[in-house]
Amino acid sequence: MTLKVSGVVSLSFSRRGNALALQIEQWVRQVNATLAEQNRRALGMIPRGSRA
């Protein structure tokens, strides 16, 4: 499996590292979702207290 971060860094993992790579991908997705929500709030697109 190959994990690409921002198209700049590419890390190759052995079979034993696949679970770690999947966990990292989940963390990255969660961070991206959180940042996107914060950006929308900063732009006034989502009222405070509501969840996207």
C-alpha cells in the first residue's frame, strides 16, 4: 500500500504496516473534515452550535 500526503510525500508500507496506514488515512480524513468545518464557521456559513 502507498500513502500519499498532499501529493508530496509518498510512503510505502509492508503488509504488516497496512493497518497503520489505514489508521493514518482515517486520522487525515477526520482532521480534514474538522478543518473544513472550522473554515465554514469562520466564513459564517454554519451557525455556531450546529454540526455539519
